[in-house]
Amino acid sequence: MTVPKVDFYLLSDTEPRARLRTACRLAEKAYDQGLRVTLRTGGAAETAEIDELLWSFSDRSFVPHCVWPADSAVAAETPVLIGSGALTDSHRDVLVNLGDDAPSGFEGYTRVLEIVGADEAAKTLGRSRWRRYREHGANPESHNL
């Protein structure tokens, strides 16, 4: 199995929704490139919040999405899946990970995108995920936003 390309996006914005807005922009960019996206959240509340935000974060575009597994009947037809459970078997082009950990099965993706908040707790969790990816043979890159 090949190792995915892993990118960490380091935020300077301390506003609580900055991570979610960044995740929406990354999902939109991947969708515009014709890629299938899994957007993994940290839990049900965050899933609901990003589901709502994807409808309204940009007035110039629309990102077709659904929550898995709740909308699993249409998931195969939808470019962007959102959820906090185990990773899907489909949508393996891009994983946008908002969870606290590097999920089991990330190796099956072509790209993994991590968004790290500006607070110290988020940076600590980000460093832990960075180490996990390195332990699995990835060579993560960081980008300051």
C-alpha cells in the first residue's frame, strides 16, 4: 500500500470556527478538482456544524455533501461525505481530518489534510498526529495560513 501525501495547515486565526471554515474551503477545492472527499469530524456536534456550514460558507459555490452513515443510500453519489465514525470504504481521494487523532485506515487515502488550530491544545494534538503519520512512513508537510 502506498503512503498518502499528508499536509498540515497551521492556522493563525484563533476564532473557534476557523478550522471548520478552512475544512470547507479544502473540501471545496478538492471537489472542484473532481476528487471524492471524506471529511472526518471530532463528533456528532461537529458533524452537524460542518454540515450546516457547507451550505453557507460561500455564496459563490455549492459543495454537494451528505452525512454518513445517516444518508448512506445517497453517499455513493455524493462527492463529499461528513462523519465522525470509522472511515468509509469509498471516497478515498482526500481525507480532511478534524478529529483529535490520526484515524486508523488513513493509509488507504491518496491525500490527508490536517487543520491545526492556533491554541496550544490543538498544536499538541497536531504534533501527536504528525508523529503517527511519520511512524507509518509518511513525510508530512506544513503550511502556515
